[in-house]
Amino acid sequence: MAAVSTRAIVLRAHDYGDSSRILRFYTEGFGLLSVVAHGVRGRTGKGAGGVASFASGELTAYVRPHRDLHTMKDFSSTRMREGLARDTLRFAGAAVAAELVLSHAEQERHEGLFEALGRALDEVEGADPVHLPWAVLSGLWRLIEALGFAPQIEACVRCGTPLGSGDVGRFDIVGGGVRCPACADTSQGPRIGPVARAQLVEMLEGGVPRPLTHARQHVTLVADFVAYHVVPRPLKSLPFLSSLLPTEAP
Ligand SMILES: [Zn+2]
């Protein structure tokens, strides 16, 4: 059988048997791909060192149709992203991104998701500490968008009226976006004012990073949105991410 090559990002790795590892990749060509890397443990040098979580590189594997586990031939890492281990919030942010992709993506090519994941991890790794919550949340919203579930922020999800610059509406989780003040009274979602709306729009556009106010409330919003629209159960890594962020009055 011929081996195939594709750009790939390591999402998770664990030991298998005495000397092997099972690696879960998000790949450009095949979507999610689980491979067994035979005999890599205990080996020193590039081959073994290139299989840490969040590394990007070129994966060569024997991919059999209709199988869940494939065989790795080689992984040559081009970007280790070791900076993600520099502090807990960075690592927690990367872990949420990985869990989101692992929970929803499938073993098939998904346009734009590979780029969104790589960019999210790069920005979380490279952000200065004051912009780090912004980088984490922005990466998650753009992954959600790449998965096909972008929220509607600028016009009311119920009546379609664009929200005015001073309007305080509500975020309707079930409806998938904001409600204008006139429709807000029938929604149970969190209040959302002009500042938080502008932050959401900029995060979705990958705009210029800035200090994120009410980061913990933003994480709660992302968690509720993902749990309703994207994956059938809450992401396990989100409460830990939230616990690392400062508490501010709503
Ligand atoms: Zn409305």
C-alpha cells in the first residue's frame, strides 16, 4: 500500500503497548486521523521528539479506507509550539481548541478548519500575557465559525433589525446570536451590550488584539454556545480555562 502525506497538527498522544504511541492528528487532507506510531518510544532524536501535542508538520501514513486507526510512517515536525507550555493559560487555551476539534471534526477533509486551528495555536503561543484571553477566545470563535456555526452578532436573530451602537440586547443561545432590545425581553440569554458585541465581532474577524474585558463571561458564552450548537456535551477543558481568568462584576 502506498503511503500518503499531508500537513498535520498533533492534537493528542498517548502510549500504546510497550514501545508505541497512538497519535490523533488534525490533517489538512483527511480531517481527523488516528495513527499508531510503532516503536517510537525510547527512541531519541527527531522522530520521537516530533510527536508532542500541538506540533505541526508533515505526516506520512498508510491510510486504509473505512478504518479508524492507521499506521504512521513518519512525522516531520516543522513547528513544535513549545511556547504553549510556557504558562498554564496558554496550555489550557490550546487544550480547549484541540478538544473542540477532536469532539466535532470527522475523518474527512473540512475546508478552512486546518488553517483556523494552526492560526489559533500560533496566536495563543505568541500572544503577550495581557492579550492572551483575547487570543484564546478569538481562536475558539474562529474554529466554531470554520466548523460552520458562526453566531449572528450584528442583527437581531428574531426580527433581523441591525442593533444600534448603544443598544443592550441579549444573547439568545438557542437562536444562535443576539436579540435587539425589543425582542430581548422574551429571551433568557445573557445581556450583551455594545462593548461585548464589538469584542465578539472583532474576535470573529481575527482583528487587532486588545485587552479583553469580562473574559470569564466570554468563556461562559462560548461554552454555552458550543454545548448547544457544536458538540452534544460540554467541553471538559473549558471550566479549567475559565478558572484561570479574573472575575469581574457583570
Ligand atoms: Zn429583534
